[in-house]
Amino acid sequence: MTIEKVKKALLAMQRNSWEQGVAAQAFLEMGDDELVILMAREAVNRQVKDGRLALMRDSEAYNDPASNGEAVLRAAQLTGDQRLSQAAEKMLEYLLQRAPKTADGIHYHLDHQVWSDAMYMTPPFLAVAGHPQEAIRQIEGFRKRLWDPQKRLLSHIWDEEKNDFGRRDFWGVGNGWTAAGLTRVIRVLPAELAVERQRLVGYLQELVEGCLVYLRPDGLFHNVVDNPATFVETNLSQMLAYSLYRGMKGGWLAPSYRYTADRMRESAHRMVDQEGLVQGVCGAPEFDHPGTAPEGQAFFLLMEAAARDFE
């Protein structure tokens, strides 16, 4: 009942490119192929000439549209629709050839800026689209700029032009995007990349442990995880629970994380209101206050899909 309410609330929300992408990914992992196909078709309907999917406005980030790529690929496989497969190819071509990048080839999120959000947006699609080495290279480039080894957390924004942080804060949801993105890449890496896979597992373990230092007694985190003056936020708990369940199921994270994953999941369930809205996530559209957002709805569903598969 709760899942259906959360799903309906998500479908009722307006969505930008990354919100369409994470919603489609949630339905993909839940096994709802009909919705995956419908959402993929709409993402392709709003594909622009340069190849970016689901674009709603010119000012959207360069790499957010790639979050739709896996759903479009899956829909193409399910339907045999050449328009869908061609759209996925155009999105891939954009990432490989046209997307703005740093001098060493790492994707910008916005002009001259590398964001932690990008860990979820581009590497998983690159990996499933047949470019796992490029997915790993992007992860390494993002991490080189944003990772703090003392805190074991990622800052939010690096400004390449200024050679300094655009936002040094350890934003919870940014670290959640990273954990979930790493999880999705780890799941699909081919056997011949076992060494690289283990390295990514190490990155995920470090990040999880860095976050859990700041887990509150109520199973939630502060918006900036190491700053208790910031508001209490729901989505990071969902994102980490998703990553922990997938990691335990895949055998690359220890079963001892079960208690923590369950605790965060229970906290997220307490935040779902009677209308199926997950309250207390970084609120759309500015993400600077507690509220509701498509990504908060989608990660509830991703968490539930991962918990179901773990049982």
C-alpha cells in the first residue's frame, strides 16, 4: 500500500531530466516494465539535437540527462523500437564526444564545475552501454576532485576554472548520489574488470563508513552531514539503505550492515505521509530546505526494490 502511494505521488510530480531518469531507474529496478517503457518514450520525446534526453530547459546540467540512458536501453530491448535504441546511441555519443569536459576528459556538470551528483548520472549508463572503462575513469576523475580522505566524504562542487571548491560542504544527498552511482556501476562491471570492481567497492565502503559517523539516533542525517546546524534530511538514509541492500545481496558488503540498513529504511517509512509523499527530503525545486521531491520518491522505491531483492 505504501509503495503504491509513493509511486502515484512520484508520477504526479513535475520532473526535470535527472528526476525523470531516477524515477525510470526506480521502476526498472522494481520490475515495472510498462512504466519503464512509457517513461523512456517521454525521455526520448524530449531529446534535443545534441543527444541529451528528457531536457525540459536549456539551463539543465550537461550530464543529468544521461540518468535516463539505462531505462531507454531497457525499453529498446523490450520493444525492439529502433527509435529508442537510436536515442540511447545519441545520448552515448554526446557523453563520449560532445559533452563539455575538463582537460583530462572528466564531465562537467555545469560550466567549469564538477559535482558529486554526476557519480549517479553518467557512469552507470556508460557501464551498461558498453563503456565500463570510461565509467571507471569518470568516477576516478570525480573522486580526485571531491574526495576528502580525512572525512571520508565528498564535497559537493569543484570549480575547475578557479581551481577551488565551488561548494566545499559535505552535502548529504551528493554523497548519496555517489553511493548509489557506485553501487549501480559495481553491479554491472564485467568479470574481466575484477580488480577495478574491487577498487570501487573499497570506495563505496569508505564512503558508507564516512557517512555513518554522522547517522542520528532517529536514523536520519543532517543536510550537510557534519553540520548539525543544517536541517534534518530523509533522502540520504534511503540512498544509503539502497546501496547497503544491493551491496549485501551482491556479496561485496558485509551482512553486518543489515541492522543499519533496516534502521534507515524504517526511518524513511516514518516520513511517508498519508498521500504517499516522502517528507523531509531536500525539497524541489531549490533543494535548500526540507520538503518533497521526485528524487526522494524515487529513492524510496529504489530502497524498497533493493530490500525486497535482499530478502
